[in-house]
Amino acid sequence: MTATTLYAPLQTASRLDRLRQALDRDHLPALMVTGRSNVRYLTGFTGSAGLLLVFADHAVLVTDGRYATQADEQLEASGVTASARIAAAVEQGRVVGEVVAAAGPGRLGLEAAQISWAQHRQVTEEWVPGVEVVATIGVVEALRRVKDPGEVDRITAAATIADAALAAVRPLLEDRCTEQEFALALDTEMRRQGAQGPSFPTICASGPNAAKPHHRPSPRPIDPGEAVVVDFGAVVDGYCSDMTRTVWVGELSDPDLRRAVQVVAASQAAGVAAVAAGVACQDVDRACREVIGDAGWGAAFVHGTGHGVGLDIHEAPAVSATSADTLAEGHVVTVEPGVYLPGIGGVRIEDTLVVTERGSRTLTSTPKELL
């Protein structure tokens, strides 16, 4: 059974028209899309190499011979009105030049966040000389913020797999496994449950290592009474989930950590309660940060409260003290406050939520009672 029969269909076919409307507002007749997630979002093409040229009345996907059949199949399946041009990597610049010259747009946008300085020079000096090249920022990413029902279905499925995987492997902690062994078991179980793989390198941080928010799993054995921060996610049909739980075996030995668990749980609950359409992301961050600050650990909350989740594990909107974003119905975001005590350990609790008109729906359902 394929993903398209399991979940609501992705609304891919309408995305190019929405992009063209955005380009019209910016008075930009053409855009070269080079970000892999952006190409996939607009066309359904999942290859590891390719770029998309979008014009007012047509679009052209340029990729290499490895993906000739795949490109045609995925464009047709997505219902996108676009054609594919196949060329070896060394010939793709010539092909892009031909396509742009035939369309004659005069101005061509490049995704500033997705292209290097060297690539920019190559495009402007070799591929499309004589065409005015302008930088664009977040044009496609802005369309990706609001998820359609098919996207939410896939993120929900990824979250469900992650929940089941953690439940299956958690007993390993009682066998004094290492951080690496636990992370590997979790990744393997997510694949066994149907995930394409983890949505990012799994974090398993025990004891003093839990004071490092992005600790990489080590050969360190996990001892009873230690806090273990487990931050992980699954990928289903390209879409990510993200969840953190802080777990332990027996009883937490350090009184500061026992208190930190209560404080972070209250902070996370406050943040989740604040999530709703029309709410400034700064306000969600503030709701979490005030609880931790009132407990005297404001300086120990060293990162933003959350981020968007979708085809990428980190995407807009940002949920932080400096964010200018406002939540809207259909956004999928995380709420993940933490307290980190160097030399002792740390606590983080995270859920992924979809924003609704009156609040949110939590997609990650591993019980907080694990705490």
C-alpha cells in the first residue's frame, strides 16, 4: 500500500499557482528553485539532485539521468503542469540557459538561502549572462508554513511511529545500555515501525551529558537515577516529527533535577496552552520562559522554545523571544523548553502540535507520566 492511499492527498498541483501569485506581488517573472525541500514541495520530485525553473505559464525541472523516469512519474502523480529536462551535471548550466533564454523573463530570482556565493557567480556569469539575477528570501518557505491535510496526516503518522518506538525500546534503559545503544535501538525501531528513517540524528544524553542540549550519543553507560534526555523524530513520506522526553530508571538522585522536571513540565504545559491561531510566537516563548524564570533558572533555558516542522525538521515559523512570526491555523510547531545544569544534568520536554483556530492539537502522544 502506498502513502497516497494511506493519507489525504497532498495538494501539490495548486502550489505552483500560489507561488506565481507571490512572484507577481514581487514583480518577479521567474524563479530558480534550488532548495531540495522546496523543489519537492512544488513538484513532488524526491530526487537528490535537481532544480526547478518557474515562469508565468510553465515550469521546468532540470535533473540528471539517474532520475529521468522518476521525474516523469512524480510530476504526473503530483498533477503538476511542468516538464522535465534531463542533462548531466556539467551540462545543466547550458540547459538552464536555453530554458531561460526561450522564456525571456529579463529578471530571474535565486533563493538566497539555498545557493552559495560560488553558485551565484556561476549562474550569473556562465548560465544566464545578460539576465538580471535578484535574491529572494523565503518565497517558497512562506507557502510551506500552512500545512494541508495530507501534510498533517504524514506528520501525525511520523509522530505515532516515534511514540511507538520509544515505548518499545524504553526497557533497554533498565539493562544499563549505553547512549549509543539506546539511540541505535530507537532509530532501528522507528524503521521497523514504517519510518523512512530518523528525522535528525537522535539525541540520547544521560547524566552530566544531559546538560548539553544537542549532545551526540556516546559509549557512556546510562546509570539508574540519572536524567536521560531523548530527542528524536521519524520521517514518513518526507515529513518529519519531533519529540523530547526526559526519562530515568528508578528515582532521580539529584534534588535539583527532581525540581527541574516539575518546572519544565509546567513551563511546557504553559507554552502548549498558549498556542493558537493569531498568537505571536514571542508570546508562546514568553509563556514558557516566565515559568522557568520564576523558578530561578532563566539563564539555564538556553535555546528558543520551538520551531516549525514539515519537510524539514527546522522550518518557519520560529517560536522564540526574537521571532516576528504569528501563528496561523495549519502551522505545525514544537514547544520544547528545557533547563540545563552543567555537571549535573538537564531536562527537556517537547511536543509537536498543529495549530487550530481555537488552540492546538498535540501530535506526539507519549505520556508525560514517563516523567
